[in-house]
Amino acid sequence: MDTQKQRNKNGQINIILQDKQLAQPNRNSKLRNETNNPFSHIDAAFSSFIGMEELKETIKEVYATIVINGKRNEMGLPGSNQVLHMLFKGNPGTGKTTVARKLAQMYFDMNLLSKGHFIEAERADLVGEYIGQTAQKTRSVIQKAMGGILFVDEAYSLARGGEKDFGKEAIDTLVKHMEDHHNDFVLILAGYPYEMDRFLTLNPGLKSRFPFILDFEDYDIDELTKIAKQMVQEREYELTKEAEWKLRTHLYKKKRETSTNFSNARFIRNVIEQSIRNHAVRLLNQEAFSPDDLIFLTGDDLTFDDQ
Ligand SMILES: Nc1ncnc2c1ncn2[C@@H]1O[C@H](COP(=O)(O)OP(=O)(O)O)[C@@H](O)[C@H]1O
Ligand SMILES: [Mg+2]
């Protein structure tokens, strides 16, 4: 049993006896049992993401705020109501969709969302063709996303047609619902950095509704190499030194040539998946192969043709 002092709104002190075990909701017990590092579950959830340091820090801030708010409420102190809507700015393949999916699960574990599912929508899912249809379509998508995360990719496409376009109605409907239901619905708008900035300039009221604006930076060569090695390991293969070198050399070249349409970690995933197919064909064409042959992707297996 634990003794706790609580101050109520009139400034009186209440002494509360509570059994710690019983007082904790089941779903949170895992989060609260952490003693050494209160953020270890966040580190664990994001351990497979290379880089993304800023994002990890932001998630820790959200988590800490929620826990401390809860403690403050227990003491009769006011806690700020955490709004969780977010903007993700980043080029293709920088991890926006993957992170949003992860957050849905994490917010469920943190008791911030009742279902923790993930709904992805684009312009065509939200915008109708005639008057009145858009609000209805958007509302029905929001309804499906209740208790989870609604992720709108290429959000600026909602504003592409100007004042008369129905996209504006979709934005207004989203905004209305993010105010009304911010306790059990998280909206994430995502897209290319430049277009997202322009979108916010065209809709000046929007920015203040998103307390979290996260930049997903392009990965550098070291990060891309780490991502490649990790993807290879997850599939229980390995890169030979030569293959790794070939990949790095190609990445240097690629980064110099194209700055805009390089798809970061998605490019890496495609290369690895293609290499695994090349490797399979190469081995089958060989007369014999060793256990090592089955594991190692060589320089020859790495091809970059269609990328
Ligand atoms: N930091 C990272 N570490 C490991 N894999 C990553 C990372 N960022 C992205 N990926 C992988 O790259 C691929 C593309 O990511 P995705 O989330 O679809 O990017 P985006 O939505 O920004 O276009 C996915 O397979 C994802 O798992
Ligand atoms: Mg995506």
C-alpha cells in the first residue's frame, strides 16, 4: 500500500491510500514497470529505425508530458491537454508512412488512442465530384479513423485547385473534426517539404493546429548503408565487402546526380530485393554452391538498372 497526498481544487490536502498494483490499468503496466530508463520502450519501438534522432526525442517529449500530466491530475493540478496532430515533411522514402504506422501502435499502448489502427487516405478518398459530396466523404474517412491515426499523404493536393476546388471543403472538414475529436483521433498530414510549406502558407490558419511539425531528412550515405545492411540481415543474408563497396559507390554517384527524385530508403529496399532475386538466379545457374553462397550477396548480385 502506498500513501499519497492529493491537493484538491479548494487547496485542501486529501490523503489517499492506494494499492499500487490495483491502481494501475492493465494496459499501462508494461510502460510503468520501467525503472532504469523510463523511455526504454520508446527506444525499443524505434530501435530498427536508423537515424531519426529528432523524431525519437519528440516522441519522448509526448510520452513524458502524458505521464506527468497524469501524475498532476492525480494531485488535482491542471494538466495541459496534449494535441497530437502532426505534419510530416520529407522526400519519398524517408520513413514518413512507416513512422506514422508505428505511432498508431505506440499511442494505443500509451492509452492515447482507443484502437490504434492506421488509415491512409489521399485526395481521391476525401474529395467528391459534386457539391456536398466532399464533406460527406471526408467525414466517413474520419469516422473510420476514429480511435486511430488518419494519415493523409500528399496533403497539399487538397489545395491544388484554389478557392473553388472541393479540396478546400475537405480541409475545412478535417480541421473541424480535429478540434472536436482531438482526444481520440490523430491527424497526420504528410508530403514533400517544399509543397507542404507552400500548403501552409496558402492556409495560414492550419499551422497553429499542428503542434508537431517533423522534418524527415534525406539519409546520408552512411545511414543508407546501415539501412541496407539491416534490411539484408532481417532477411538473413549478408553483403560481401565488395557488394557494400559497390553500393556506396553507386550512392555517391546517385546523390551527386539527382537531388530531387531519389527515393532514399525505398531505393535501398528495391535494390536489396532485386539483389536477392539476382542471387537466386545466379546460384541456380551454378553447378554447386556452399552454405556461404546461400548467405552472401556479392557485388555481381547488386544491380541498379531500373532504379
Ligand atoms: N530510418 C529507417 N531505417 C530503416 N528503414 C527505413 C527507415 N526509413 C525508411 N525505411 C524503410 O524504407 C521504406 C520506405 O519508407 P516509407 O515509410 O514508405 O517512406 P515515405 O512514406 O517517407 O515515402 C520502408 O520499407 C521503410 O521500412
Ligand atoms: Mg509514404
